[in-house]
Amino acid sequence: MRNFKRRRKYETINRTKSFFIIFCLICPDLIQFAKGQNTVTNVKAGILLTNGANLPYDFNILAPALDTAYDKALRDYGVNFMPVLALYQGGCSTSNAAAETFKAVNQSVDVIIGPGCTDDMMMSLEMQTYFKIPSVTGGGDLVDSTAKFPYTTRCAYNTYTQWIFFIRMCRKFEWRNIAVIYDGR
């Protein structure tokens, strides 16, 4: 149990760093502006995540990292992120993601964080692109390219590119008999 708690703390610290870096990437002009000012800049951030699901990117798991990132952004850069929760129950659902994206857009958010599910991300990005709302997501690992979505930053790796690399390695070294072993944890 002790290792589990230590691992969870380590994962939360890494997520915190990731989300803070993401904020700086998504709003560089805002961050630069805020650095030279003594005033606080408010940013409405739509949080578009699953809630109550057993997923690594569920709101209940990411909430501590988000809170820490909000505090750091305010303390170090004078940027006050005001979260607008657009959470949907259960697991991945494109229709729920679309509905919550619509609700966030109608609340005039400045940026959207999420969703984590690949299909939900694709559905949400269509609307975000139409309304020109910047977003950042950790989803999309099954998507080859997000080039048609100019307002998004994807922080996930791309499994397609990883497989292309693997296939090229096999061809280069003329490997014919291959076994892929992985740990699904």
C-alpha cells in the first residue's frame, strides 16, 4: 500500500507539472502579458473530462493536479484560472462530450482542457475549431494528425507513429519473426 501511495503522489506531481506547462503553451501571450503586470489576468477554463469513471484521466484523479497548477499560475504569473466544470458521467461518450463542449462554449470559456478519450476529443475539437477556442488535451493517442484543428495542443503520444517506427525497424533489420510483449498495467 505504501508504494501505491508513493506512486500516486509521484503521478500527481508529474500531472501538475504537465498541466502547468500546458497552460503556458496554450496561453503564451497571456503569460508574457501577466509577467509584466501587477494585475491578475482571469482565464475561464472549461474542464471537459469524464467524472466517476475508472480512467486515468478522470476528473477525480486529475483534480489535485489541476488545483496545484491553478495555484502556481496565480502565484508565479498572476494568471487566475477560473474553472468551468463540463464533466460527464461514466466513461467515454462522444454525445456527452459534444453536449458538454457546447455548454462550455455557451459559458464563454477562454480555453478548454480535455477531453481525455480519443473519440470524445475528435467530437469536441470540431466544435472548438468552429468557435476558435484554444484547447489542450492528453487524449488523441489513436489519431494520426490533429493538423485540421489549429487551436488544439495534443500532449499524448501518437500510437500510429510508434507503429510506423516499429515497422520500419523490422524492415531495416529484416526481422521476420516478432513477438510484442507488454505490461498492461
